[in-house]
Amino acid sequence: MSRQATEFEEILREGTLRLISRAVEARSLDAVTLAPRLRSICEKYLLRDHAGTTAQEIGDFLDTVRADDLCLAVACERGDDAAWHDLMEQYRPTVLSAARNASASEDAAEELAQSVWAELYGLRARADGRAAGKLAYYSGCGSLGGWLRAVVGQLAVDRHRKSARLVQTEEASEFDRLVQAHESGEDNFNVAPAPDPEHALARRETIEALHNALTQVINELGAEDRLLIKLYYFDGLRLREAGAVLGVHEATASRRLTRLHTEVRTRVEAILVAERGWTKQEATRSLADAAAHMETDLSQLLAVEPLTIEQREEAR
Amino acid sequence: MKSDFDQEMDSLLRGHARRARRAFEEAAELRARADDTSQSAASLSGGSMTHLDADELSAYAENALPAPTRARFMSHLADCDECRRSVTRLVLASGVANELEKRAAVAPSKVVKTPAWRERLVALFSPRAWRYVVPVVALAFVGIVSFIALRADRESKGVSGRAAKSTVSTPASDMNHAAGIEESAETQMANTETTSTTTTSAIGANNSTSTNAATTTAHAPSKPQQNGELEARTDSLSAEERKRPSTDSQPPPPIENKEAQSANAPSAPAATNNAAPSIAPESNNVRSLPTLARNQQEMSNNQQVTVQQSNAREANRSAMQSERGNQTDRDRLTQSDNATNDAAQGGAAAQAPKTKARREVRARNESETSPGARKAQPQDDKREKDNSNNVVETRTVAGHQFHREGGAWVDANYNSGQATVTVKRGSEQYRALIADEPALGRIADALGGEVIIVWHGRAYRIKP
């Protein structure tokens, strides 16, 4: 074994012992049992992304692992009945709550929750005859409750996908239906026709160019900026929620978004000038026109009642 | 915040997002029709190539990842709608937004304090401020120095008077002069030849006698003593000496070892005496005895004054506290008397407030004298309340009725025999619970402390 590997094993052993001492209920687990799990955690979350990880960083990372949650999961994996009892007693509400959020009815939620417990326990058997449950994938980095919610969510998505149903909110589906109907002209939301077909075509091309430029600019943004754009605009989250996903306060997210507006505008205009041969003023004006056009469409698409005949006549 | 937004860009990005979402959903629909299960199978296994697994999602949502790993996951989330929605659900369920708001609510007050304090300090030392600060500081300094000088002068006059009386005894103490200054001080305290020798022999001629002299002064009366009394005091000094730790690390040597004493003499006075720096390492030098005695007397008087002042302050403080308490009691009695007079025609009902007030005053006075009184008082109040109102403390929050029981708020629907889930505030379980049941968290927050709530047929004990 190389010197580095030996050093790593030593650090791992010490970190395991500290973890066991931190745990309020270690459930008779020893370092020999826990070390393989911690080793895989280090390789997955630490060593993979940072080759020059120091011993201090490894030690600090191991000290952040949730000792009690990990010991509970490992004890359940080893078939400890008392641990299973504690797991179900403590996390039954969490699993059921997550199942309700992901299900349309109480019955479906109960069934989903039961499926999750079965998945956790393991329906398949390992080579040694023990059940192969999903608890083996819990690392202890996050809380056991959060992991269980994630498992419930993914199981629900999996079921929906298998039943060939799209998972989306009702508002989004209705909104998109309106958009599709509007674009295909099947609905009654008629807007005033463009006075000039050429002008309409030019506008459509401009909007297309803008969308392409926006796509390019957004893809070129940094991961954090791109994620903020996606969370706020694509997923429809509020700034407070988007900031929480990023791990920042709402005010920070707002400032970042304001900065991004300026940055995206500058880069979109630069692309339009470079690729379309427009002047800066033309690019700016195109952005303004496109924005105004989108606002008009949006306000009409969000109308609750279809336009009456008189209203449609007035719109013309 | 909203006013700073570029409204045009905001509209453009919203329109762009709508368009992109449509495209994504069309693609998803096509995938579903093609019955592509490759992504679904990968979603629940560990180490998925395309999606984050449950462990990675939950670790990201709880910000429990090293920075490089979190950056990698962030990059994936920016491009993967499914994982992004999953992590959003987890983040919102774990209450991260609330934690960030709490941290932000605490942080600004700390940030604001330091610059304001620094600014004030900078302003204080600014050239302009010095115009006003310097004279004030100078005046204060002059005043303090004058006060100390006057005080020292006053005391020295008193010491010199006593020292003049005791000069007769100094020749006798010359025999023990090598033992140190403290011997002479002790001699003068005794005020006779024989007593000085006795004192010296009892105490010893060492460094710590300066402290012992102070001790003697603090405990002994200031008036000159008769021989018998002096011997008794000497004995007590011996006992005090034994009790009190010596400032010197070594124990006082016996009187016979005068050489050792003289060798040890220099260090102690400097270590123990703050009020008379003149008594110092030069103890082996020949000094004028009256001066040395006067200095020693100053020191002992200063300490005596200090002790007396502290005793007086303690007495005043306790007197003020008792007076305040008495005043409060008098006020209450006055109020109850007034209430009684106002309802004089009510007869027995009018007597009740007065009786109750007197009972309370009596109870308070008793409780102040008894140990553990503070712990007893809340229970007394509760019992009084029970006795007077005949009801247990109850509260109704969000349609749930709670009563106070043993320091905890207990749901009226709670049955002690039913299974109870114990959750500690601030724990992961608690956060999970209130994320799932926010109303339960609001009830727990409204009541505070230990709470037993029956929620959807289950009993939860929320501990602080």
C-alpha cells in the first residue's frame, strides 16, 4: 500500500473513531463496520473533485458526517430490529408527508409510503442472503430525513414516468395549453393583426434571433448564474426560494439577478450586433420591442374569461 | 428591489423560459411515449451518470457538501430540470430559506454595531474632538491626583501622630531590626517593648508579614491594645497567618532564622503591598523607623478603610433592597386598602383584596429569608392563582386547547397512555416535522418550552 493510501487509511480510522464517539447512539457499531462506508463517502464527495485534498480537509469532512443518522442506517442495514423500529418510529411522519406532497390522493400517498419502506428494507437479496435495501446508499452527509424525502420524491417521479404521465403543475399545464392554443390560433384570444405581414415576419425573425441569443448567453453563464436564471424564470420560483436553493439570502439573489440582467443584455446586444449586423441602437430597440410584444401576449393569455364578441371587435 | 429590475430583460427572460419549457415538455412527452426507462432506473441508484441520486440531492439541499462537489452539482442542476426540481422540493421542505433569514436577521445587527463603535472611537480621537476631550481629561487627571495626594496627606498626619507616641519602643525593636520592616510595624502596633517582641516572635519576620499586618489591621480594632488583649490578638494573628496563604511561595521561616528572613524580606513587600511602595526591596537598608512605621500604618489604615467602605457599601445595598421591597409592599397594601375603602359596602368581598395583599406580602417576606425561595415562588404564585381562580392555566392555539402541566403545555386531547414521539427543538427530526406540518411548528413556537401536541392522531412531545 502506498504511503498516501496508508496515510488516508489512518485518517479514515481516526475519523471513524471520532464519529462513533460523537454518536449519541452508536448501536454497537465499530470502526471496522463503518470504515468502508466512510471510505466510499470520501471518495464520492471529496477525493473525486479535489485531488489535492489534505488530511485536515478529510478529517474535517468526516467530522461533518451525521453520526447518529449514519449509525441508524447502518444498523438497519445489518438487520438490527431495534434500529428498524426506531427508524420507522422517527421517520414515518416524514415519509408519509413526502408521499402526500408527491401524490394526488391519500390512498396513493399511503401506497407510495409503503413502497418506500419496502425499498428501504430491500426486496432483493444480496449474495450473502441479506436484503439489499436502499439504505446502503445513504452516506450521512445530509440528514436521514432529507434523504428519505429525496427517495420518496424520486420513487414518485419514477412511478409517474412509468405511467406515461408528465409531472408538472396544473398552472403550468394550463398555461402552456393556452400558449399552444394561442400560437396555433385555435383559441378565441385574438390579438390585433399586424398591419403589415412583412413587419410581422420581421418581428418573428427578431424574436427568434433574440431567443437564440438568449439561449447562447445563458449557456455561457457560470453555473451559479445559470442556475439562478433557471430557478427564477424557468421553474417560476420566488427570489426567496431561488436564493435558498443557491444557499444565499433573498437580497443576495436579488442583487445577483439585477447584475445578470445587465450582463445578459450587454451580451445579447453584442451577439445581435456581431451576428445580425445591427447597430447598437437597433439591437436595443429590438429588445424593447420584443419585450413589449411578450408583455402584450402574456397579459392576454392570462385572461380568465374568453373575450366576448364586442371585446374582440374592440381589440381589432 | 423590484424597481431596480430591468423590466425589459425580465420580460424577455420570462418569454424565453416559457418557450424553453414548452420545448422541454415536448421532448419529455416523446420520451415517455418511447417508454425510455433508462433515466428512471438510474435515478434511484447511487452514482448515476445523468442524474443526482437521492443522497447527493439531499446533501446538496442541506448544504452539506464540500465546495468543489457543490459546484459540480450546481453545474448539473443548472442544466437538469428534473434534478433541479427535486432539489428545490427538498430545499423548501428542509426550511433552508427560514434559516437564511434568521441568520440575516442576526448578522446585520452585529455588523452595524462594530462600524458605529469604530466610527465613534475614530470621532473621539479626531483632531476636532481633542479640542474638547483633552481639557476634560486633563481636569479629571488633576482632580484624581489631587484627591489621592490630599488623602495620603491626611493619613500621614494621623500616622505621624501615632508614630511620635511609639518612638519609645523603637530601641527595643532594634534587636529585631534585621528581621524586616514589618517587625517594627508590629512593634508600634503593640505600643510597648514587651508586646512588640511578642508580636514579632509570633508573626515572624518575613515577607508575608506585610500582608499579615494588613490582615491584622483589617480584623483588629484601631485603638491601642492592652497587653492581655494584644497577646490574644497575637494568637489570633498566628491563626490568621496559618489560614491565609502567604504571598511568598515559601512558608514563613521561624523567628530564629533571622538571616533567612532578611534574605526573604526584600521580595514580599513589593509583591503584596500596593499602597505603600516605599516599603520595598530596600528593607535591609537602614531607614528611619518613624518613616517606616508611618508607611506601614498608612498601608494598614488604607486597607482598613477599604474594608470598612466595602462593608458600608454592602450594608447600604442590602438596606436599599429591603427598603425597596418594603416600599413595594407598602404600595400594594395601600392599593388594597384603597380598594377596600372603595368597596366598603361590599363587606366580605372588599376584605378579600386587602387580605390577599397582606398574605402575599407575608409570603414574600418569608420566601426572601428561606433558601431556594426563588424556585418556590412561581409555584406559590401558581397555587395562589389556583386557589383564587380555581382554574388551571390554559391556552388555545390554532384550535388546540392546551393546559399547563408540570412545566409543559399539554394538548387536551392527549392521553398519557398513548404512544408519543419525542422531538427536540432544533433537531433534524424537528425540522423535518415542521417542514411537513408547518402548522404544528407554529403551535410549538407560539407556546414555547416543552409542548405535547396531538396531531393527526399522533402525540408529539416537543422538548426545548
